[in-house]
Amino acid sequence: MIYLLFILTIYPPTHLEARDKPNDAGSGIYLSWSPCKVDSLIDGYIVLRMTLPAQRNMPKVK
């Protein structure tokens, strides 16, 4: 859940659509990204997963 909030703050959706129609079966908020954003998002997530454990194990400099 924290990753989702982190992703939404760094990569805001390119298209945000709110559907609130009583007749519409799919009411709610829809997020969509352009394909290039999704590719950079996946790359950023992979880099994030690779760098976070490494930073956690680094010795602290006094």
C-alpha cells in the first residue's frame, strides 16, 4: 500500500476520470497511464526494489 502511494505521487496518472452515473455499472474513479509512463514506472519500481535493500545494509558513517 505504501508503494502504491509512492508510485502515485511520483508518477501521477496522465488521465483521471470520475464516473458517477447512477445508470452506469462502472461508477468510480479510473486511473490510466500512457504506455511510456507505465514502462518508466516498471523500470523505476525495479530500480527501487534493487536499491532499497542495499541502502538498508550499508554501514553508517559516523
